[in-house]
Amino acid sequence: MHAADNHDLITVQGARENNLKDVSVEIPKRRLTVFTGVSGSGKSSLVFGTIAAESRRLIDETYSTFVQGFMPNLPRPDVDALSGLTTAILVDQERIGANPRSTLGTVTDANAMLRSLFSRLGQPYIGGPTAFSFNIPTTKVGGVSVTESGKKNVIKQQVYLGGMCPACEGRGTVSDLDLTAIVDESKSLEEGAILVPGYTADGWMVAAFKAVVPSDVPVGSLTDAQKQDLLYAEPRKVKVDKINMTYEGLIPKIRKSMFSKDPDSLQPHIKAFVERAAVFGACPTCDGTRLNDSARTSKIKGLDIGDVCRMQVTDLADWVRTIDDPGVAPLVASLLHLLDALTEIGLGYLSLDRPSGTLSGGEAQRTKMVRHLGSALTDVTYVFDEPTIGLHPHDIERMNKVLTELRDKGNTVLVVEHKPETIAIADHVVDMGPEAGTGGGEVVFQGTYDALREADTHTGRALAYRARLKESVRERTGAIEVRGASEHNLQDVDVDLPTGVLTVVTGVAGSGKSSLIHGSVAGREGVVVVDQAPIKGSRRSNPATYTGLLEPIRKAFAKACGVKPALFSANSEGACPTCNGAGVIITELGFMDTVSTPCEDCGGKRFQASVLELRWGGLNIAEVLDLPVTEALAFFSDGETKTPAAAAILARLEDVGLGYLRLGQPLNTLSGGERQRVKLAMNMKDGGGVFVLDEPTTGLHLKDVDNLLRLLDRIVDAGKTVIVIEHHQAVMAHADWVVDLGPGAGHDGGRVVFEGTPAALVADRSTLTGQHLADYVGA
């Protein structure tokens, strides 16, 4: 055996990143290894925070110092030794940036191939690939260019062709203002016709308008010229109460002051007005295709590039197969490979013009995977973060096939996963635990899947567990009626969603579940939607600040110590002056690594020394913020530190399975599933009558799913209605009512294929969901 063939293991020794407790583990190379364990047990800290982070750091060090200056600087993970690392490629669930010009086609390079195809075969011929690009405008250029030899070339009105629609600038949508939300035409200016915040009838902002148009006449009765003057006048000087003022029409004035700003930077009442008054619609000039007239005149087989990008990927692949021209054969082969890969990975229901910012976390991750499927690279480490998120059990089989294909090409595949179907295909399993947070951070099992089923760990016991169908289901109290739903791929759906019970809406990925619920139920009175959109939060925000928990804690501390509440906030007067309450000092070293070191004055505790001397119940404020939710709940529930307002918020956080979360943990370190559960805890207090949850089992271990089901039962038993979009069979089995959409994805879906009790779904077995649920409950 050659000496070079001895390196078959990735060896980790003494990993201490986050909650890891001196973890040492050996991972076989060129095999599929699944890391599992309860939420918060340290899986991501080991895989992403240690192995992948060090691999990336070492690769970055191979670049020149100059190039490293432009790259993100990564600190070395807290680990004694790592050996046997290979190049790591991370495929995570971070959403793809929501750039308005970015679509599925641009992200996957399918658009680039289509542009080349149309520039070669499109009739009539209009120009090169840029003539079909909605990101490049058509420009006319004139001037003088000078060659190196000094020869001058005069360029007269040279046209560079681009495909961008000039009306919407290649965005496909145009924003318009809803005048009814800005002006009430039935009132006069004196009666408060202007509905814009700050424009009160007797205020200074409206005084100029009163000087220009009659103020005692209803706006609807003004002449066309007066209306034009009120709404759209160009800036000009007028006299108001003998003072010279610049007068400008209302619409351009508020466009500048409100609509041109980032909505998140506006005050809440102004932001609400902007969202009410701004309406987005498809651009009438290009019909939402983003392309100019020239790009849409060139066609292949009767279709222009805009028509082709609107097609579902599966249909587009069939269309591309009909192109038989030897001149573009390699291009067609590459495009087909990409489209077939998208279909194979379960994204065949999307279209290339789908904006990338609207893809879900799971869809974004699968889109990133497509890039690697045809890659010639081998001996690489691929790292996946729950690749089965958002997938129906039927689609998980496809995903498993993709993971095994990557491994069989000679790659090391590391997967963080909770779904039994994916754990089952692993060559090697590493189970982290035994509990979450400080109770975790250890390897409790490593070996084969069969051995794990026999192991006495949370995962081992959960794999042997089979959910049972409910003996009896709750009676509905009424129904939410949905009539003629036709958003996206829905085909005129009529359905009654029962109230007072737990309803699960399911179906294969892309069958129309989200379109039905978010499109027809979400906006109604009393409906609270809890989705997985990221919580906006910096290194300074944490569960205590986000949930409002810090407020009662600060007040209680202040009352007990006889000082101001502001002293107990690291973002206010109590902050350590050296690090400004961040707990760390960030040192920029130019072209070298940016170093983040704990603040020497406060030791990373974020507060001034004088504040840390103030104690209540034996603890100072920094020690309280370092408590996990479960311990904090006990601390605030009885004795001298009893604080009902704080205990109520903590009880809700524990209810949603976040007992291990530390109160002061930065929000930007939370996973997608943890964020959703924090939001669920927040919304339970002011809950309307109906809760809509979007895949709440995301990132949950099988053991934690039970806790979630108990929580959902409590919400329903309190007289509320819960509607869950979900693929997890344990949740389906526990439901009172199931609505199954399908039968396929995209235009093959969008219909209700079953509605009834879980028992009826299993007995029926006519849908894919019914078959998988029957297998799961062993029926």
C-alpha cells in the first residue's frame, strides 16, 4: 500500500468551539457521515464551526497577502489539532441575496446559456448575447478613442445593444402610488384631505397647499388644473403668510421624503403608510419579462427568451430537447444537464424568472447544490446543513440519491440532519448530546445506523419510535372558507379549513401549500403568521432584548438596588466604556486577520465594573443574562427574585423547546428553526384566533417534535385554531384534519387531492402523502 493512501480519516482533537467539551472524533473520508443530536447539542459547532471553518481558513492562507486583504478574515477555531482536512465546500440554508435583478436563471447560469442560444439561433438575428440580457441597457456612445500608437478613432453614435426594458430598468415590476391612500377626495384640505403622516389640516406642511388651491372645496371637486397643481406641480416659489417658500406638488414631495428611503430606516407609523400607499405591479411595457421590444422580437420555434424563462423547468427541458442543431450541440447539452439536475433535486416546478429572494431556505440550499452535481472536482468535503428541509418524504428519496452520488464520485460528505430517512443512508453516524446547550457538546455515539438504533441515546430511542394515529379527533367549531384561490400554480382551489382544531396542510415540494395559506389565509383578521424569515438582529441583540424580557429584568434589578434601569442595559448607560457594551474588541489589522478579542476591562461581560457589583438574588446582571432559559425561569418564578412578567416570557420560550438557549446569546448565532420558535413564543401572548406555522419542525430533533406537538395541543385546547404547513409524518399523524395538495409540483399540482382525518388519509392511500404516512405509522 502506498504511503499516500494511509490518510483515510479526518481527525479532530480537543474541539471547544461554543458548547463543545474537548471533543475528539475520527471521521472516515470518501464516505457519507451524518451528524445528529437534539437541537443545540453542538452538531453545527463541530461541523461548521470547527471542521469547515478551519478548512476554509487554511485555503484562504494560500492566497497572496494582497488578495487576502479583500477576503473575509476568519479566526482559528478553538481546537487542539485537526488533521486530514480536505477542501470544504459549504452548502448552507442562507437565503440567496434578494437583489431585485437576481433570478433563478441568473443564479444558476441558465440565463447565460439561453442568451448564447438565442444569439445563435434566434430569428431575426438582433445581436450577441448581451442583446438578450435584462441587466444591460441599450446605449449610444460617441467620442474619440486613442490607440497605443497614438492613432485616433472617432466613434459616432455607436449603439451597444442590451436587453433591458427601459421602463422598469430590468426589474419586471414598477412601483406606483395608490392615490386613495394619500388623498381623501371627499374632503377639503381644511377637513384633512391629505392622509400622509405629519400633514395635519392646520399644520405648516399643508399651509403652502392652501395658498395655491382652494382649501374649502373637496379635492374631488377641484378643476383638473388645480388637481395637477396640488399633486404634481414642479418646484416654484410662492408666498405663504408673507414668507417666501418653495412650493412642490404632494406626490414628488413625499416620493423624496418617504418613498426613496429604505423602509426599515423609517419610523413605524411612516413605514406603515409607505407600505399602504406603494403598490407594485408587473411593468406594462414589458409585461413583467424585464426585456425590451428588441429582445422579445427574436424567436426560436415561435418563443422569445421571455416566454422560455417563464416556463416551468421540466417543460423548458422538454423544449430544449427539440432543438437539433449541430452548431449549438455542446451548449444544448450543458443547458439540459443543468435543467435535469434542477428536476432531479426536486426543483423542476420553478421557472427561471423566479426572483431568487423569494426562494425558501430549503429551495436556496438545493439551488446551490445544483452547481456541484456536475462538478469534475473529487476528494472534496461537502458540508450540508439539513438538506431535507422543506422536502416531502417522497422528495427526500431524491435528495438521498444526490448525496450518495456525490459520495460515490470520491468525495467526503458531511450532513447535519434530523430526518430518519437520511440518517438511514449514512455510512457513519456521529450522535451529539446528551442534551442541549451546556448539557451537550459531547459525542454520545459513533458508528453505523443499525448500531445507533440499539443505542441508549435520544436519537437511538427516537429512531425506534413510531407515531400512532390519534384515537379520536377534535370537533371543528367552524371553517375558514377559501374560494377560487389561483395564486401561482393553484388551480381555482375551493377548500374549507376547520377552526378550533389542528390542521396540517401538506403535499410534495412545489404543490402550492404556501401559495394557498400565505395567499388566501395570512392577511385575514386575527390570523398570526409565524414563518422562518430571519430575525433582523446584530451581535448586540439577543433573546432577552428581542422578546422584551430585558425590560422587566432591568426594572426589577433597578428597584432592588435603588438605581436607574438604564444601568442594566449593555446598549445604554451600563455599557463597559472600553468595548461600548459589545463584550469584544474588534481589531482591524489591514491585510491580516481581523482579530476579535474579549474586552480586557469587562472580561467579555459587556457591563461596567460598578454595575457588576450590584447583585440581586445572589447574581449580577451579566450572570443572569448567561443563564439558560430553564434556569432563568426557576430564578424568576419564586423567592425574592419572583418577577411574573419575566417568568411569563421565559415559560413561553421553554414551551417552544428553547430551554437551552442563553438569554444573552447573540441573535445572529440562532438557526432558522430557533428563530421561528422565538417568534412563535413572542406571538403566543397576543395571539389572534388563528395561528399559521410554516414548517415549525425545521431543525428539530425527533425528541423535540414531541414537545412541539404538546405545545400545539395546548394552543388548540385554549380555543385557538392552528394551521401548520408541514411534511413531518409525526405532525400529520397528530393532526385533527389534513389537507393534501398535489398530485405533483408546479403545474402538475395546485389541486386539493385529499381532505379529511389522518386515519382516512392512511386508509385511502391514493396520494403520495397517504402512502408515506401509512408506511410511517406501520399501517
